[in-house]
Amino acid sequence: MTQMELTFGGATYDAEFDCERLNAQQRRVYELMRDGQFRTLSEISLATGDPQASVSARLRDLRKEPFRLTVVRRVRGERRSGLFEYRIEAKADTRAALIRSAGGNQ
């Protein structure tokens, strides 16, 4: 099955230059995070090779259509440190549809 291609937008977005790159980032972030483990932006960035700002944006995108996943944020350590961890959660039917659309196995 073909992989889902998302559409992005914004004042500085240019599909010719950005579409393929952003979709690839989204796939990497989703593939890593679909296991439901908590990770910091730094840990996600290190694992995917994508900049932390891009990882943060892709996590925000996972909250939107067509994903509509829950992105959970929690504090690691003391709140004053400002270090947050993230994980994604999905209903079983949403997870199955996403895996199928990404061309993976359930």
C-alpha cells in the first residue's frame, strides 16, 4: 500500500521544496513514537536525525487530521528544569489505519 502523504501549509511553505522533506520527517517521528514510550525532543531528534524544532512541529502535526492522535507531554524531573517528555496515544482502530497507510504491519 502507498504511504500517506500529508499536506502542509503556512506562509513560508513551498510544496516543491518542503513536501517530501516534511512527509519524511513525519514518517520517522511517527515510526519511532508509535511504541508509546516517553521521549524528550532531544531523544527523538537523536533517533530520527531531525532537528528538535522539526520534531516539535511534527508532534504538533500528529494532533491534526488525518492522525488526530493524543500527544502526551509530561515533565521529567523538577518542573523548573523545563525538560518535557512526549508520547503519542491512539485508539486501536486509529493505530491500525495509520500503520496500514504507512505500509507497515500491525
